[in-house]
Amino acid sequence: MSRLFALLCAGLISQIPSGALRADETAPLPREVRTRFEIPYRLTDTKHVLVRVRLNGKGPFNFIIDTGAPALIMSEKISEKTGVVNEKGWGKYRLEIEGGLTLPATSGLATDMFQLKGMNAMGLAGVELHGVLGYNILSQFRIEYDFTADKLIFTKLAFSPPKMVGLGEKAKGGQGGLEFAGDAMKMLAPLMGIKPNFETRSRGLIGIEIESSGSTVRVRSVFAGSPADKAGVLVGDVLVSVAGKKISSGDDLTQAIAKIAAGDKIEIRVERGEGKKSLTIETGKGL
Amino acid sequence: MKSLHIFTLAIALAGVSGASAAEPTPPTVKVPFVLLPTGHFLVAVKLNDKGPYKLIFDTGAPTMLINSRIGKDSGASKGGGGFFGANQSTLKSMEVGSVRAEKVPVVVMDHPTVDAFSKFFKAEHGSIDGIVGFPFFARYRMTVDYQQKELTFTPNGYLPADVTQAMMLAITSAQNDKGKSKIASASALWGFTADKSASDDAAGVALGEILKGSPAEKAGLKSGDRLMTIDGRWTDSLADTHAAASKIDAGRTVPVTVLRDGKELTLQVSPVKGF
């Protein structure tokens, strides 16, 4: 098992059809004023550096920044969604990276990488992975990685990266016959009781501004028309419990609200003057 | 389950990994790399003061990986290794150029893809023996520059978590919460409602009600605005919007872009403490 994981996680991709890459995406961009881009990222549970992209306006999709990959590579399903016509798997894409970076015509390869297939089958990354950004994109920038900061810094280089080539025919089966690994994980996952769910819901809106001091969390204001207002929460109420969780600090509250999905009906208990009150709130969609 | 049990053992062994502490004024070190015609690049690495060995530098690799030959040669593994004996070990030290890291977890394994690279480039570059990944580079603010063919490293005090452990957690939680979805939660209160119908696949979300007296109202957001980004992050669904807002603590002022009457506007919003 651990062997399979290690294989999947190497993230190293040699497999590209030879002779299919054109040099065009290495040409300098049209006059672009901006050369520095702050790119939001997250680390997946598997410690991959994940950025979000749109391809031909479709998305957002989750891509891994991968110097171990030769090019922009995406799953076939994603490529289909963009409507791009492929030739030997290669097509031209308008690539937007979250943070305001657009590459108007970049070559990309549509192929199902066994690494991503395997990780998705197990839900290992904690998020669905759709592809990787490799050399033909990354080489155009000086990229700064700092996991104590919340963005990557991409700085456009004034240079045309050398055109890259595939390992070619000599290295046929360049993945060393590893292609089985993705399917193996796909078969294993259900046997291990794993059914990944990548759906994310949004937390419910209540509409209470709070102030906390010590173990007291007090209602500072209630926005008119908000779910809290409709339920009768008043300024000055002290929160006793939220959705069953006792509140004796701001952290307690953070934990309690993180579990409330939009549309959930929850109970809030408050101290008001001498008495206690229990209020039912139907949370809204918003923040 | 037996396979899981073995996996857990590997984690126990790897659990001792740590990271070197950041210095007060950390120096930035430059390290050259060799760009291969395939777009991959190699760095010279010393392991346990042995080597240097040539390894592929791979930001997509959550683990360090070396083959059994240099595993043995550097003393990282006592034999074993090999394709059917992947084992986890800890390097006492590794050096990339003059950047030295201590206690770095490593997988010793003859990875077929690394082997394919090694064979292909043998004549020109000699043997290629593994992959430098996250457990090393995460400890630094790092830049990668293909024009200069150069990496730079500045210690940043980041302590990389062990990936094997993290994955095990992911699997157990996947087994435990069977299909339960996650909830994205804003860190502060903004004061607007938003929604998106299933048939709406355009970028952004439509703002509904702007609550009176809220940060959203004070910033000038209007009902009907199409919210496009929060601090540079896309807000393509309500969950997305919460995810973007989860990075913004109360009291911080961040730019928010909206489309209003076909024009893009940037407004500054300071969310408050609340929910």
C-alpha cells in the first residue's frame, strides 16, 4: 500500500507524445503591463501546491504546480468541457490562473494521469485534482514559493524558454509500466470503505456582530433583516450556546459556526438580563 | 486490514521528522540547476554528507525519494529498498548547494520513472537517482528561475508536516465521514446574501440583500452586483466565496471586485467580528 502511495505521489511525469509540442507558447506575451502576479494557492492534504485555473473560460479547476511535469496537462474530461479540439492529445487553451494571470494561447495535453486518477479515487488530496501546470507554463516566470505566505509570486521573465522535447520513442513506457497504479487505487478505494466526496457547502449566514472579552461573547449588533434579527436576537445578549456547543470563548464560537451549513436551522441560547432565552434561527445564504 | 497496518508502521518511523529552526536574519542562498531538454531540472545533492548525487527537483512531489543504490551509499537505508521494498527513512542531513537541512524524511525506492530518466540521460548527465520534494523545499522561501537556471532559498521557519501521516489522516477521515461534504466558512461577518442557480455557470456570484449597517453596505456593495473576487480569489460559488473569505480575518481591509452595469469596480471591504 505505502508503495502505491509513493508511486502516485512522486508527481513526476515523463509521458508526453513526442514531437507534438510547438514553440508558440514560449513566444513573449502581447504587451502586458503587469509582470508581477500574486497567485492564491493552497496546500492539499497530500502537500501538493494547488492553484485554480480556468481553461477557455470554463472552471475553476484544481491544478498542481509541478516542475516534475513537462507541460500543462489535464484530464480528458476537463479538456472535453473546454470544447478544444485535440490533435494527438494536444490543444490550444486560454489559461487563466486565479490571481489575475492570463496566458491567451498555451499548448496543453489532455490525458488521464494515473497519479491524479489514483489520488482522486482515494480522495487523498482532500480536493478533486484536474491537472498539472508544468514546464511550458512555469518556465515563463520566476516563481516564489513561501508556505508562510498565502500567495505565490509569479514574475514574468523577459525570455523565451527553450522548447522542450519528450523522452521520445527510446523511453517508450517512460512511466515504467506504472499506469496500472491509478486503476489499482480505483479498485482499492471502495474495498477500504472510501467514497470521496469533493463537494463543499457554504456556512450559514446569521448576522450577528460580536465582541468577546474573557469567557463572555456578547452580541454587539444585529443587522436588520438578517436571520438573527428575524429570530429575535438583541444587542447585549450573551451567547451561552450555539448549535449545541457551549460558548466560553471566541474559539468555541468559531468551532461551533464552522459546522453550520447554509439553510440549517439551529438553536442559539442567550443570557438576556436576568433570564435565559432559546432562539431558533434559520440560517441564510451569504456571509 | 493488513496493508493499513503496515502503512501505519511506516508513519511511526517517519514521525520523528522535524525542521531546522529559522535564523534571525536568514541568508538567501543561490543554487544553480541543470535544465534537461524534457523541461525537468536536476540539482546536485549531498545526503548524510555523501555524494553529490543528481536528483530531479519536483515541486509536485510531496515526498523525497531516492533509489536503493544511493540509499545504501549514503547510509539512509540499511539495504532493503527496491521496488518491492519501499521504505521510509530519515536523512540526518541533506545539502542542496550550500543549503543544509537536517532530519529530512525520505522514501527509498527504485521508482520506474526516475529509472527511465536516468537511463535516457546517462550519457550526458550520469546517473539520476531520485527526487527532491516538499519535505526539503517547504522549509524555505524559494524561487525558481528558468532564465537564470537558478533556485534561491531563504529559511522561513515553516515546518512541513509529514505527508504520509497527512494522507493516513485523509484516508481515515474519508472512511469515517463517508461522503459527508465539507463546509467552507468565512472568518468574519460581511453582511450580504448571495446565491447562484445550478444553471448559472458564468464566473462570480450574484449579491442578493446587502444588510443595513454591515461592512458590505459601508463599502458600497449593491444588491445585483456580480461578486467576482475577494482579495484576488475567485468567488464562483457561494462555497467559493466563503473559502475566499476564510482567509480574511475581521478588521482587515481587502479589495473586492464586482461587475455592475457591465463595468468592473474594485471596492475596499473590512469585515467585522461575527457570523
